[in-house]
Amino acid sequence: MFTRRTLLKTGAAVAASSLALPAFAASGKIKIGYVSPQSGPLSAFSQADDYVVGKFLEATKALGWDVEVIVKDSQSNPNRAAEVARELISRDEVNLILVASTPETTNPVCTVAEAEEIPVISSVAPWQPWFIGQQGNPADPASWQEFDYVYHFFWGLEDNVSVFMNMWNAIESNKNVGALWPNDGDGNAWASDVGMPPALAAAGYNLTDTGRYQNLTDDYSAQINAFKAANCEILVGIPIPPDFTTFWTQAAQQGYKPKLVSIAKALLFPESVAALGELGHNLTCEVWWSPNHPFKSSMTGESCAEVAAGFEAAASRQWTMPLGFVHALFEVAIDALKRVEDATDGDALAAAIGATNLDTVVGKIAWGQENVPPFARKNVTKTPLVGGQWRRKEDGSFDLVIVENANAPEIALTGTLETLR
């Protein structure tokens, strides 16, 4: 592919055109693009963006760097995500892109940047929908290829499935599970052969899957009736926040109350849970980051508790899980930039990212680890995952307590699992 970078690398082409080399080559300026869903149904993921970007700029100023961060809103839309990635590359001429929050944003940005040979650090999407979802033929593993410029850190579906099933195995149930999986990157991955169904079958659970539904559906009567008919004492899903609010409110109205509810994505945010009122009490979710995690920021030196407290003081709102991972994105960026002589050399910067070995506020980031399958090992590194349960307090607010840590015992438990009935 004839890309902007190959054009810039060709002296004859530069001489024959009005293009100039990026400003960093002459002035030392570093331009970084950052893309996340700041509006639309996934906007809750971006609540900590402004705070973290501010902390990053403080840190780079202290290093004596001239850094500009150009923030773009994917609007929770894959087409828009690809569009803003192209703007960052062709118009803004960024040296590096950081991207976060669900495959609908991460994948289009990474796909565009890979084609244009621009380095990317990506996070906040399970690695399977990120890596497999960008392949030319996701259904043919033999055709899957590594990437040269895009690198991702997060956990995988296998980790989330394990955490959820560890919680389910801790209670008495009939092992009937109802699945609420949407027709999007996450939902399709969870419902696939690399997602939850094989693990459930192997563990003796019975799955009721009513099929993929469209995001922003307003009537879940069909799903609720199916779960009631199958006596599903466990509910699992990965809906977007407004959809779970609609579903769970309708479930209460229609008399469906399982023993345990484990919902990825939608239950990550305290505001989403608080919107449910009493219906939010004791719902469970995966926990990727919390103030109780035993890690420290390489960018600010703060503990997880201090990062959370700083955000809460500045934003006047409760901490949120993406805070830690957005913070870590910028930690990895600083570390990689320290290890290259020229930030405009995309090949050198991509190589530096791939060689990262850094302790961050979300744990160690180092690609090439054996806990990732060989086909994705170059581009994916995993972070620890535990299970949590939301507890409603007398004032109506919620605390997220960690109730399951079998896969990451270094993260301490802060509560005991309770059932809904």
C-alpha cells in the first residue's frame, strides 16, 4: 500500500511535492493522537480522559518535552473511529496514536494505522475481538497474521469467563445460564467458539442463548420469557450500559430474578449501577482495575488508591475502571518515547513499544508472554482480572467489592460473594 509514511520516506517524492517532514524532526515536537468514545452510548468509558491527558502533559513537561495530544471522539461509532484515525494521520501528522474502549473504537483505529504504518498502543477491549476482529478472515485461523505497528494490552475472554464461572461455582444453582449477547464486536466474540459456550458446556452448565440483539433495543420481553422458561438461575451478558438498564428494569417488572447476575461492560460504571437503584445491589462484574489493586504508576509514582483519589477530587465523581487503563496507555507511551531517538521514525517507535517491559498502574506491560497464544503473542499482552460485586450503601451510592481473585491472588479480596435470592 502506498502510504503517507512511505511517501515521506522517499526523498524524490518529497522533493516533487509540497509535503514536509513532521515538525518533530526539526523542532522536537511530539504529536500524539488519542481516540476514545467521548459521546454516544459508550461515552462512560471516557470519563477519565481529560484528567489523564492533563497528568500526561504535566509529566512530559517535567521531562522537558514539547508534546501535543490531539484528542478525537469516535462517537461510539466504528465508521467515525476510522475517520478520525485518518484525520490524525493525514492532517495532524501524529507520531503515535493511543486508543481505548471497546472494539467499536479500537479496531477501526488500529486497522487504519496499521495500513498507514503509524504506531498504536491500544487497550480496553478483550484481546480476541481486537486481534481476531481485525483479520481479513476471522473464521479462518490459518489466515491470521501478526501486526507490525499496533500493540494491545488487556485481558481476554478466557479470563473473563474464568472469573465469572469461579463466582458461579461458589454458589448453589441449577447451572442454567441465560445469555444476553448483543450483535456487536464484544457480543459476537462472547457467543463464538472462542468465547463462553464451550467453557459452559465443559463445566456442565446449560446455556439459553436467544441470539444476537441490536444495541439500543427497547423491548427484552422475548429474552426474559426464554430465561424464565428455562429457569435460568444465572444471567450473563455484555450489553452496553443503557441496554442493561432497560433489560434489568423490564426483568424486575416481569418477575425474573436469577440468583446471580454477571454482566461485563455495562456494570463497569458506578453511575450505570446507581441508575438501577435497589436493583443494582449485588450485581457482579469483572474488575480490571480498582483503588485496591497493588500497583503503582510509572508516570506519576502514585499508587492505585492515589490515582483514584486524585481523579475523584478533580472530577467530583467516583473513580471508574477505565481510569487505570487510560493512565497506563500514557505510561507506556512515555516509556516507549524515552527509548527512541526520533519519534518520527515509526518503525523504531513500533519496535520500542513491542520491547516494553514496564510496571504500570494496571500491572506489568510486556509483550511476547507465554500466557497469550503464539499467533497473537507479538501484539497482545494480558493484564490481571478479578471478580467484583456492587454493594448499595444507605445513601444510595455503590461500592465495588472484590469477591473473586483465584486468577490474580496478588489483588486482595475486599468482600464475600452474596446471591440475589
